[in-house]
Amino acid sequence: MAILPGSFILTTPYGQPSQSPYQQPSYPPPMPPMPGGQLPGAEKRMPAALLAIFLGGFGAHKFLLGYQQEGLIMAAGTVGGFILSIVIGLVTCGIGFFLLIIPFAVSVIGLIEGVMYLTKSDEEFVRTYVQGRRPWF
């Protein structure tokens, strides 16, 4: 392949020749592994999974992963659901206690997310939740 003076070769972000000048790189580009062989952010997978399983109703795993808004939503759903069910339950002589389904549902969401974190590989976890910033499921 001869390179003419004044011409240039298109390359990918990794220095490899590009097949087409219109080929778009994938964003965000994958992070290179750390010297120890672990991807940056992969160390959060196990603590996030355990927090999601045991304290998922309070959104503790969301705060660990940096999703403050989603963590507040889960915490408000749990605490607010308990308070709402008690207040309405006392006013309606127990009928309002069915609203305990709200904190139960939020806790089930946390449990499901914890199991999902455990079943993903380190690379997939980092790509989805650290780089891709996917807050729900």
C-alpha cells in the first residue's frame, strides 16, 4: 500500500486502520484493564450485589454505584410506603395496611438487581453499570 505525500490513514481510537471513513467508533470506548488485571469499577460488583440483596429497599447499592437520584427514589418508596401504610391503616382501622406492598415491591426490585449483578461478568458489569450508566435493571 503506497501512501501519497499529504495523505493520511484513518485509524480507530486504538490505532488500527479504519475500514471506512464513515465508520463510527463505539462510545464509550472500553476501559483498559488495570495492571492487576481487574477492570476499573469491577471492584464494586460484589459490594453492590450484597447491598442490593440485603439493603436493596433503601437503595444502598444505587448510592454505591453513584446513582443518587435512583437511590433516593428507592429509599423514599420504602420509608414513605411504611409511613403511608401505618397512617392510612390507623385511620381506616387496618384496611390501609395493604399499602405495605409498596416497600415490599421496592425491596423485591433491589433483590432482583442484586442477583443480576451477581450473574454478570466483571466486564459486562463495568460496561453496563459503570461506563454505560444504566440505573435500572
